[in-house]
Amino acid sequence: MKQLITFRKAQIKDLDVLEYWDTKEHVINSDDDEDWNWSFELNRNPSWRQILLAEIDHPHNNTHRFYQRLGFKFLRKQFFNSSECLVFELVRK
């Protein structure tokens, strides 16, 4: 069976994605007094920390339905670097 979610180490090529996420209300609400300075942090590798990103096999419609059942709302398709992504948002009430 094919794996649907893969975790990988964040890299400097992910800078645009991470900076975009930092503008979203739910991210700000979860950590409103912290500036991660991603361009600096993505180039560091302290032994006590890993920054991981989850990659979803995005053509897989069952995965999309799973996230929608959890309350995520589809916003748009967007390219980050050369990767086409589906952007979902989870809004807390």
C-alpha cells in the first residue's frame, strides 16, 4: 500500500511556504509572540531539534476528504517553488 503522508526535513527551499504560513491567523494564534526567522533557522541543524514538513500525495482524493472531515477548508491551488500544492486552512472558533 502506498504511503499517503511523508515527513521530511524542512529545507531552505521551503522558506516561501513557511513564511506564508506565518501570515495565517491560526498560526499567529498558536504562537503569536515568536518570530522564527526561517531564513536563519532553516540553515541551522541543532542536535535537539528537527523541523519537519508533511507531504501528502495530493492527487489522492481520499486524503483531501479526510482533512475536510476534520474541518479543514480548501482555499486554493498554489505553487511553492516548482511544486503545485493544495492549500487548506483550519479555523478555530
